[in-house]
Amino acid sequence: MIDSIALLHQYQREIKTLGKLEYIEVTPDDIALANRLAHEVLGKTLDELPPQTRKLLKEIQSWVKQCCKADGIEQRDFRFTRKELRDVTGWGNTQLKVHLARLQDMEFLSLHSVSRSKAIAYELVFDGSLEADAPHLMGLLDINYLQKHKAAPAHPCACGTCASCTSYDEQKSGQEKEKSGSGLPWSGQCRC
């Protein structure tokens, strides 16, 4: 979507060259516009959450922000277990299982395996405001974060601002020359 917005403004932008390659750069305004559109079109509202699940999300968000500030880390780097959450919130194990499963199903939380054990850790993916009634799509490019932590260029123009120069899409399916597999066995094959 970001590239499409930049292309829409191509006649208003300076055309840059690198050898025989001509290109235009994505601006922070392009990213901001793409984010606004994505929130409106693809975002979820918190109205979809039952009241108790929303209450738990609020407690998790408050605790995670507090821990991240104390540890000096980004939210995306903070992981927690259900036991830690039980200790912080005082909620029962069964109650937490139910509401954490809802938050995970709706992609407000992400699961991570803890190395060399069967334990799982959660990551708070939700990065919006619990007070806002507007739709919100999680995981979009944060303009402030991009400007603070410019990704190492992976594109010949090396500008660090166009979508091709950020590492945002590097690990996405379809970036290699070979086609991605479906991940499912052929019909009739065993998954074992």
C-alpha cells in the first residue's frame, strides 16, 4: 500500500537515479497515509472483545508498558508467561487461559516458545489505545520507530526510506526466487 501511495504521487516527486535505475522515494507522509487507510479499512475495534477480556487486555498493556519502561526495552522485545501474569493480576489460571486464548485468537497477543522447554511466552502485539473507539490495525510501520532505527539498506538506492530499503518485507513469503510451498501435504498424504 505504501508503494502504491508513493506511485500515486510520482509526478510530484523528484526522480532519483542509481546507474540506469530510476526511482522515487517513499516519504514518512506516505507511510502515515497508508497507516491511516489500513486502520480504517482493516482495523478491529475493541467492541469485539467481551468486557472481561478487554479488562485483562488493559491490565496486560499497563503492566507491559511499566516493565518495558523499567527495563528500557521496546514492547516487541518483552515476553511474559501465564504464571507471571497470574502473579501480577491475581486472576485464576482457568480464567486466564480463557481470556488469553481469546486475545491470541484475535491477534492481540502472540505466542512464543521458551527455549528448551514446553513453556510458552506471550508477546503483547496490541499497540493501540484502549480508550479509542476507532478501528486499529496492529503491527503497522511506526514512523517514529523507523526514523529512530533506520534499517540497513537491502536495496541499491540505499536511501533507507523506500519500502524496498527497509527490512520490513525481507522475511515475507515470496521474496525468494523459488516459489513458496503451500505448507500442506498433497491430497491423500499423511501429515505425520
